[in-house]
Amino acid sequence: MKLNPAYAVGLAALVALPFAIRAVFPGSEKYYLHIVIQMLLWAQIYTGWALMGRFGLTSLGHGAFTGIGAYVTVMLWNFAGLTPLIGIPVAIVVAVALALLIGYPSFLQRIRGHYFALLTLAMVEFVRLCIVGLRDFTGGSLGTQPARYGDGISFYAVQFEADRMIAYFVALAVWLAGILVWVRVDRSMDRFALEALGQDEEAAAAVGINVTREKLKITALSAAMCAFGGAIFAQYQMYIGPDTIAGFGVSLNIVFGAVAGGIGVMLGPTIGALFTQLLSEGLRMFFQGSVTLNAMFGSRVLSLDTLIYGVLLVLFIIHMPRGIVGTAMEYWRKHKRGS
Amino acid sequence: MLAVEGLVKMFGGFSAISNVSFRVGKGEILGLIGPNGSGKSTTFNCIAGLYVPTRGRISFEGHDITGKPANAICHAGIGRTFQIPRPFHKLTVLENVALAAWFGQNRTVNREQCWRQAAEALELVGLPTTPETTTEGMGAAALKKLELARALASQPKLLLADESLNGLDPSEMNQAADMLEMIRRERGITIVWVEHIMGVLMRVVDRVVVLDHGEVIYDGDPHGAQSNSAVIEVYLGREAAKREEARP
Ligand SMILES: Nc1ncnc2c1ncn2[C@@H]1O[C@H](COP(=O)(O)OP(=O)(O)OP(=O)(O)O)[C@@H](O)[C@H]1O
Ligand SMILES: [Mg+2]
């Protein structure tokens, strides 16, 4: 695979970034690194969602897959002593199994569009109810933590949160893996098939495409990526809760981030993650700083951001359906042609 | 090669085709004609696996293919075009056709071969093979050609061409007729050609099957059809009546 020089430069910049942060913000490097790490981890998850979302397979339930990735990994570690090195693959298998269980009958019955979205919504709620119901293990809606292993830096326990530098490079690797999966799909014949069936399933079947199988393949891949992302996110946060990694709020966040960035282009979901990270940090500071809002909502002020995401999502879908990156690319292309 | 026996397709209580039987021999160009709404496209859609027939049996090269899904029918060697072209707008023209070469042959060819076959199919129908060409702004005639190229790229043994040539002018119609003849000559593909205007088709077909109200009313020599009283009555008669109406 040939590497575009621009990408090589970008990648070098990403490798240098933590050192630059350390040099520029010696006192608060932990905070800035934390933001960047979270952004990279979400970027991988958004990319995983957009893998299928870009073809009109709109899932409002990917929080179920990130949740399964996080919870299965941590439960196996906490209660069976199973290393996440095995636990994460197991979690991925469970997530893929759920994806196929939901996907197969709905694709066979040609459930599409809004109906498919509603079905996935039911799926994420089901997973959340399971998590809350098993509160003796999962800690219910309060969440729980993976048992800390040694000094918190361990390959065996896949724990790396204690060292932000290591965490950064783990996140970078996870994100890069996600991008590589995207590129592979993008260059495959399956992408053509998915574009085709996203527009017209009957015409796609007429040229020999097994519509159900193509949809299942991309759904399974997407679920696997999000489960992996959820697991790594849990290992980084060293905390799992239904609201932070498993619920509908997470699903909405994923959809919003990916759509805002642009689901049809490689770096769209990544820019979307940058956007949501900056937005949520900005909102957090604004809410905490605002006396009036705090007086009105108390500590619940922080959950206002979900509402704002919802409103922004609607605005993006109406006014900028190609997202930030898609719109920017189109603008650039027009200008190039015009001049 | 293809045998359709007692085919029935109901939509709710309405039977779009009520009893259709015909055979297609290897190497033949068969014209399937009939007035608007007589059930030609429905017959095609049953053969091509888009619809599951209510009753009847369809066999291709000795295998029963009744009710098989569209992709399996395509893999078995039956290519089809849609009456109203259904190009994939998000893909370029070449990609539209390459996709059909790849999936139509059930991924049995390698990628290079598949791009070459796509270019060959486009050349055959006379469309540009440049990778940048998009479907944007393509006219009715060009879109029809793209439909054909896509069907051909899957290397079918039998081509079901649903060509209602309504949107085309007489010279374009003649071109389309020449093209089907040329496809058989170059590729040795058996063709069933759907049409509702008799004139253009008579020149090229070996045999015609005439449908009316979902039933076969004539099966045989094209010249015989033009002098068959049943055909004249339901078909040409109606056409003639229409022409009368259109006259000021
Ligand atoms: N999906 C459908 N649902 C209900 N009725 C249908 C459907 N498809 C076709 N029909 C009806 O079945 C009859 C046959 O339609 P069909 O499209 O096969 O005719 P046709 O011979 O192809 O006509 P044309 O020359 O206009 O293309 C028509 O009365 C049509 O309205
Ligand atoms: Mg028709």
C-alpha cells in the first residue's frame, strides 16, 4: 500500500504530538493528553459506526456494542480472572453474535431505514437493562471498575491508564487500526456492492449481489470495531458505567459525532470526534462556570449536553448532511473547478 | 434453454399474469411483446427472481430455478435489464459495470479481469470506458446502454432485455435493435427482448410470444403474428385505435 505523503506527515505529527504537549504545557500535560486520548478512542468507535452508517444502515444502537466490549472484558477480568488479551476477543465475539442475531432476521425481512434504526434502539435498551439487572456483578447504573493489577501498567491486564504517554500511543494504535479497516473496506469490491444496495437493493441483487450477506458482513465488522473500542475505552477510563459506555446516550453520541464529521470520508468520523470532544469540554466549562444554570439544574447541568447534541444532530442532518469534512471537501472541489 | 410453464403471478387479488408458458431455445432472439400492462415485465421479474411466482415452474438449462433469489439467478447465467434504468448513482459508469462483473460471476474472476470485462461490456454498447465518467447527466438512451452493459458484464448465457423504447426516437430504437443483434453475434448470448411496439423488433427476432392480459395469445413466426387475427385485434387494433385518437 502506497502512503500518501500528506498522510505520512500527519502521522509523524501525531507521533510527535504528546511530546509537544509535554513541552508546551508542562504543568497540565495530563489534562491535554487525556482530551486527545479520548478523542482518538472515540474516533475509532465513530469510524466503526460510519463503516455501516455511510451505506444507509443507520444504527441507533451501537452503544450496545461498545457496552458489550467494555462489560464482557471487565466482567471476565474481575470475576473469572481472565486476561483482557483473551477477554477482548471474547467480547468481540459476543458483540458480533448480537449484531448477527439482530441483523440476520431484519435484513432477510428487508427491514430498513427508520424501522431498522428503531430495532437497534430496542437492542441498546435491552443491553442496558441486562447491565442494570445484573447489578451484583456490574454495579448497576453506578457502574464499576476493572480490578487494578499491580501498579496499573500491565500488558497482561491491558492496563495503561497510569501512564498517559503509553495510553496515548495505545489510543493512537487503536485509532490507526480503525482507519486501516476503513481504507480496506473503501478499496474493496464490497464497498461498491454496499453503495449499490444502499441505493437500490433490487437492482443490486439483479447483478448478483447477495444483499443480506453483504449487509451482515459490514454490520459484523462495525460491531466488532465498536466492541473493541468500547473495551479499550474501559481499560483506559478504568471505569465502566451504562451511561458512559453502553446506553442510548452513547449511541446518540456516536451517531452525532460521526454525522457531524462526515460519514462518507475516511477522516470524517475522526474530525467528528475532535469536534465533539472540544464541544463537550467547552460545554462542561460553560455549564460549570454559569451560576444561573447551576442554580437551575444543580449538578444535573452536565446532562444538558445530551440535549444539545440531539439538537445539533438535527441541525447537521438538515443543513450539513455530508458533515464537516464532506462539506469542506465539496467546497474545495468546487473552488478548484471554478478557478 | 429456458422453459416457463403455467406461470401465474398475483398481486393481492389481481393476477398480473394468469397462465404464461413459453420456451427459449439456445441462440435464439425471442421477442416478448404485448400492449401496456399485459404482463411482460412481471414475467421477467418472475424469471429473474425479483418476484416469487404464485404458481408455475421456471427451468433454466434443465434446473428448476422457480422462486430462487435474484442473485442466484444471476449466478446461474441469466442477466436482466430494467425497463426503467436503475443505475447506481454513487458509482461511476465503469464501477457500475465492474461491480456486475465481480458479483455477477460470484467472485470467480480476479480483479483485473473484472475491470477488463467491464470495459469490454461498455465498449460493446458504445459507452465511454474512462474511469471518471459518472452517471450524472446521462440521457435515456445512454442509461439504457448502461443497463445492457451491466447485464452483459456478468457474462450471462441468457439476457432478459426489458426495453420499452418509449422514450427513444426512431433512429435510437433502430440502434437498440441493431445492438441486440450484434450482442448475439459477438457473444453468442440468447436473448429475450421485451417490447410493446412491434415494428422495430420484427426485423431482428426469430420468434415472438405475444401477451395480452397476462396470457399468451400467440407464439411463433414474427410474420405470422402480423397476420394473426387475435394479435391484430388486441394489439395492432388497439395501437391503430390510439393513432386514430391522437389524430386531430
Ligand atoms: N408490483 C406490483 N404490484 C401490483 N400490481 C403490479 C405490480 N407490478 C405490475 N403490476 C400490474 O400488473 C400488470 C402487468 O404489469 P407489467 O408491468 O408486467 O406490464 P408490462 O407488460 O410490462 O407493461 P409495459 O408495456 O407498460 O411495460 C399491470 O396491470 C400492472 O399494473
Ligand atoms: Mg413493462
